[in-house]
Amino acid sequence: MALVHNWQIGRAMSYWYPEARPKRQIGAVFDTNKCIACQTCTLACKTTWTSGRGQEQMFWNNVETKPYGFFPLGWDVKLLAQLGAQSWDGDKYAGKTIFESAPAGERVLGIRPDDMDYAHPNIGEDEIVGQVGRGGHFFGTHQAWMFYLARICNHCTYPACLAGCPRASIYKRPEGGIVLLDQNRCRGYRECVRACPYKKVFYNPHTRTYEKCIACFPKIEVGEQPQCFVNCIGKIRLQGWISTPDKVREDSPVDYLVHVRKLALPLFPQFGLEPNVYYIPPVHVPTPFLVQMFGPSAPKAVETYRHAREDRTLAGLLALFGSTYRTIPRFKVLDDTAIALDDSGQELVRVPIREPVFVRAAKDSKRGVWRMNTP
Ligand code: SF4
Ligand code: SF4
């Protein structure tokens, strides 16, 4: 075991291999407040990469309804229960990561799902938690909530799948930090899926090897965002590059949202993988749930998001989500316009920060009808 630094948990931790960060690390932000669970991302990925034999129950991208949706069944709650106490001392994680809690003789604390755990990819869809009294109004005084969580491989800085593989079949590309699996080396030992807490490696019973999200690297290489990003109906996704806290670039969209504004947070940072997909947390979910899922900065992030409209830079950057098929390494905001830039500073796209809103009159005098406007 080596000692490495994990900035998401604010301390050093033990990992199976020494720290070896790529030249550049792919990073992404998902805004959970905008996801409508249309599953277009899921199908965009499936039709591109996993429509072949043996890939039937594979979803490199999935969208689940929290708190009761899971794919595979119970992937997060089972591990959280095994991990034990997960307390934070300010921004420093005081509990143990899945590497530090590995049982004797194992590299990672993990759980291997059963085949049946993959049988219902959209279980729990739209199920709410909390009580709705008889005759009570859904969104009134009753604490009913749920939200949609879109998930892909996090292309982690400290991948558990890589640490767990006894064949060294998994590697992290130095170019963009994308985590890939060499199927020629894979012997289907199933250690990667046991180790990955996010369960983003999948077994192909036809080839008897494992497969995983490749972050659409052929697109990344030509400066384009992955399929699940460009096809997202809700425009919840933005792909760029993430730096470590000592090398933050304020003009990098991902750096700005993660490091500068601390609005976008990692999923289960306490697992210790330093995942590189970041989430803007939902604003309507009880704080303890958000803290467990996104770490201690979640309440502050919710407050920042609630006031984002009053902040020109932030509102401008949020308007750039889903605005172009190109990767956005840089951005700037001028007056009422947000501009996405490529690495050389060339403009990719510009969008207005505020779009006009037209409110139709409740009474249409011409047709003599009343409209059902939603207030
Ligand atoms: Fe590996 Fe899982 Fe991290 Fe992806 S999310 S890099 S499969 S540990
Ligand atoms: Fe959510 Fe976008 Fe996927 Fe639709 S396409 S489910 S809005 S992430």
C-alpha cells in the first residue's frame, strides 16, 4: 500500500498503487436539479456502445430515482452499511475509506452483486420518500421528496476497479485520466466489480470478460463531449477538465464550479476514490441525506445554487450546460452573454444568460377562452 493525497477527503490515505496523476484529468458536472429522468442519455450510450450480444443488462450510463432507485440493487446502501461510521471533521474525513477498511488479504472493501441485482434497471422509479397524508397536497406541508441521479463511471483518480484487478487489466490513460479495461488481459475474475463502489464495471457472459464506460474517448480525442452529454434533454451535463486544488484555473468551467464556488460535489467522497464526475446537489432534499451522499459542503452548495440567478458569472456558466457538442475547457462571461472557449481561446458558442419569458394572458379574447396557466 502507498500513501497518496486525496483532496476530496482533505487528507492522505492508503491506496494500492503510488499517486500517479494524468497530465490532464477529464472532469464533468451534472446538475441534479435539471434531470427529468427521460433516460435519453442511457439510450444514447446503449445504442452507441452496448447493443451487442452479452451486453443486454449493461448500462454504462443509468439514471436512478433516489432514495429508492438502484442499479444494481442496493449498490450504495449495502456498502455504506459495511463501511461503518462516516464522520467529517470540517472538510477532513474522519472515517475510513474503502481502501483503509479492506478486510485482511483483500485490497478493497467491496460487495459483489448477484445476477438478480441487475434484473430491474429502473427499480424504484419516481418513488417518493416521506408521508403524504390522505387528502394532503403533495408539495404542501408534507415532507415528500425524491430526485434523479444520473450515473456513469467516474474515471476516478484512485480507481477501486484498478486496485482490485489481480491481472492489472485496468489502467488509467495518462492523456485524459480515462479509466479503461483491456479485455485481452481480463480473465473475468470479477474482482473489479466487487471493488468498484459505484458498480460501473459490467460482466459480459458471452465474452466472459468485463466491460466499462470508456468516456467516449474517440470523441474526447477530437474535442467533443461524450454521447450521454450531447444527447441530454435536460442539459444537465458539462464536460471539461478538473485540476487539483493547487492548480485551479478560474476560467475552467469544472474548476470554477468545483473549486472556486464549491457548487459541484463528488458522489460519496468518503469511499476515497476521488471520483471526477461532480454533482450540483438537489435543493429540496433533507440535509443529512445530502451530506451522506455528497459530503459536508452540500448545505452550502444548495444555498449557492438557490442564489445563482443573482450571480452573473455563475448564471452564465450554468447557461453553458448543453450549449455545444464540444468539450468546454474555458469560458468567460461578458455583460449578458456566456461564452465557451476552446484551449486556444477560440469561441465555441455564446448564449444569453437570460432568455426572454413570455407570459400568455389568462383570457384569450380572440377565441373567447380562458387558459390554464400554471402559476
Ligand atoms: Fe473504476 Fe468504478 Fe471508479 Fe469507474 S467509477 S473508475 S469503474 S472504480
Ligand atoms: Fe437526465 Fe439528461 Fe439523462 Fe434525461 S438525458 S435522464 S435529463 S441526464
